[in-house]
Amino acid sequence: MDRKRTTRKIIDNANNLKPTLIGKIAPNIVLQTRDKKEIALHDIVSPYTIILVWDPDCGHCKKSMPDMKKFYEAYKDKGVQLFAICNKSWEKDENGGISLKEVQKCWDYIDENEYDGWLNVVDPFNRSRYKSKYFIQTTPQVFILDKDKKILSKRLAAEQLPEVMDQIIKWKKRS
């Protein structure tokens, strides 16, 4: 790759990351619950919101989800809401129509593993553009937001969440 294209790619990546820098207000996104009810991220009232972007076919996600469940059970009474976005959407079926069987994988995985204690959402038709707004290129992805939806931390591993969350809660109590 020549220098000009490399520079352009670096600039593009920096611009893509800009909306989700720590300290910025997280972009609002509207997604769907299992019963197709729309829910906006900014409508969640909670001292802390954890955004988790995951995929039922992702090996790293499968490894992380038990840690997320343990984390949520330990922190839900400390003002933490988990907004779990399954990264599946529609695809074309063999007749060229729309198939939502990939989205169904989300709900099946949630049911099979009893991950229904938190807020599970999908974006079956990519209307929210959360993947571009949050520069999601891999899963799982974790963001910690405060009550005003300001990004406090991001791109954490599930096993890091308890330690980071404890530090954030301590810091917020002091300020």
C-alpha cells in the first residue's frame, strides 16, 4: 500500500473512532427487543449502562458470556444495566427474500444459556447503524457509560469488568 493510501486509512479510522472516544456522549441507537419493541439507548435510566456487542457464532463471545452473566448478577444491584446487542441481522434467503433465521440464532442462544436477565436487543435491518457508529469490527465489544451516557471506558474484556467497574464506582462516589 502506498503512503497516501496508508495515511488516508489512518485518518478514516481516526474519524470512525471519534464518536466513541472516552468522555464523549455515546451515540444514541434504537434497537428491538425480542417482542419487537423499540428501545433507545438514551432512554435507559440507570447510573451505569454496559453496552455489550456479541455474536452467538463468535468463539470469544461464547467464552465471555458466562463472565458477563456473573458480572451482571454481581452488579445489577449497584446500578448497572446491561444493554446486550446481538450482532446478527437479516440475510437473503434462497429465493432472494428476507430471512431472519440469523437473528433467531440470538434468541435461541439466549434461551439455551439463560442470558435473559438483562436487556437483549437486535437490529435486524441495520437501521440504527450501530456497527458504524461504534466502529464495531470484532466481537465481543464492551462500553461502560454513566447515567448521562458518557463513555467512561471501552473495549474491555468481560473478565476485566468487575475491577474496572469497582474503580469507576469508587471514583464516582468521591467526586
